Amino acid sequence: MKKEQDYIRDIAEIRSMMERSSKFLSLSGWAGIMAGIYALLGAYIAFTFLNFRPEELFYSTSGPSPFNLTKVILLAVTILIMALGTAVFLSYKRASKRNEKLWNPTAKQLLASMMVPLVVGGILILLMILKGLIGLVVPFSLLFYGLALFNASRYTYQEVKILGLTEIILGLISSWFVEYGLLFWALGFGVVHIIYGIHMNYKYKK
Amino acid sequence: MKISLDGLHKAFESKVRLGVMSALAVNDRIDFSSLKELLEVTDGNLASHLKALEKVEFIGVEKSFIDRKPNTKYFMTVKGKKAFNDHLSALEKLIKSHK
């Protein structure tokens, strides 16, 4: 005859297996904090050194531009790669600490659920740049990033859903206040990520 | 396999089988190697437990080929879902009655 302890252990095991098999929990709060810091640094560099002040919706790609668009795009891509690299590295460290593999079925599901909004958003933003609609780049990147997070939250911490919604709301607001694009970019990708990271570190610290 | 006096299903007495059912309860389909990784058991051990669950029709098997390699996926049947839910309720009841 089993004892009460055994039943409680059984239930704990069932719960852990359900969670481990359906949710990706290796994402560290530090990844958010670092991504936020990179984004703030990037916004600072773009503003101070590259003179990036997108105050209007439309810029002609052929005519003289007040800033070097190629450099700004290069900067943005560098930040994206650095943030992703840090997230993958920290998740890898965390997963091996917990004796789990990083590239498990939930990680695949998580990425797959982010892929559609991110690729659609990326192509759209590229088209906007080619058409000279630079002012829409920030709102669209916030919007599609938010949609990707919202979609992916099914496979990871519930807080990611709130993070996604926050980015979507910021994206919508910045679509109206196009002239404050860089500020919204720093807010959405910088400040929001740092707050999220600190909250996650505090909540799930062990 | 029978249901014991306390309402717990004999099929779920093993830790591995309980783990398989828990994982399948929240995933549409899981393949053999992912199950193996999740449960940290050997091929033979997992295969025998899967066969037992298949025999009582708690899980179904879906065989296909990916790059000409056989790929076996498992899913929970309606019967399995009911048995698993009943098992959870029985566990719940037992813990409550002990208090």
C-alpha cells in the first residue's frame, strides 16, 4: 500500500513532466537585461554619433539624407545578433546546469511559433526601408516582435505574454508618434527588456 | 490491467509510464527519442513501457519515415486521456482523505 508521501511525489512528478515537456524554461532573466543594455547603447550611438533623428514618416532613399541609413541598419543588425547570441549562450549554460538539452522539442516549438510573425515583420520592414518609409521601421519592429512573443508565450514563462503585449502597445503608440521613433525603440527594446529581466531574475532565482 | 481498490490504475504504477502519460497529456505528438530524453531511460526500458501502454490502448503509435529513417510518434488516445484523468482524481481524493 502506498503512503501519502508517494501520492504527493507522484503528483509532483506529473506536474514537472507536463511542464518540462511543454515549456521552454531555460531562458534567463540576464538575457533580457543584456539585450536591454545593448539596445540602449545602440540607441545612444545612433543618436549621438550617427545623427539618427527620424522625425518624419518618409525619407527619399536617393536624395540627401540627414543621416547614414546604411550605418544605422548595420548597427541595428549588430545589436540584434549580440542580443540573440547572449540569449542562446545564457540559455545553453542554464540548460546544461539543469542537465537538460538546449535544443529540445520545446525549444523548437518556441522558435517555430516566433518564426512566422518575425519573418513577415522582417520582410515588411525591409520593403518599408526600400520604399523610404523609415519612420515605420520602429513601430513595425516593436509590433511584430510583440506578436512573436505573444505567440511564443504558450511554450515558455507566462510573463512573456505580458512582455509581448507591452511591445505591441508601444508599437501602436509609436505608429502615431513617428517622430519619437528612437525614444520608443529605446523604451521598447531597452527599458522594457531590462525591467522584464530584473523581474524574472528576482522571481525565478534559486 | 485492473484498477486497484483505491481507484488508482495499475498501468500508472510505474514512474516511466506515468511520465509518458504526463508528457503526452500536454503534447499532441512526441517521438521516441524525445520521450527518451525527457524521461532519461534506456531504449529497451522505454520500449517495453510504451508497448504496455499500447496494449491497453492508452496510447497510439504513428509510424513514418523522415529521410528514410523510421520515426515513431506517440499520442494519447481518448481512452488513455480518460484513464489518466481518473488517475489524477483518484490521487487527489487519496491525498484529501489522508488529511
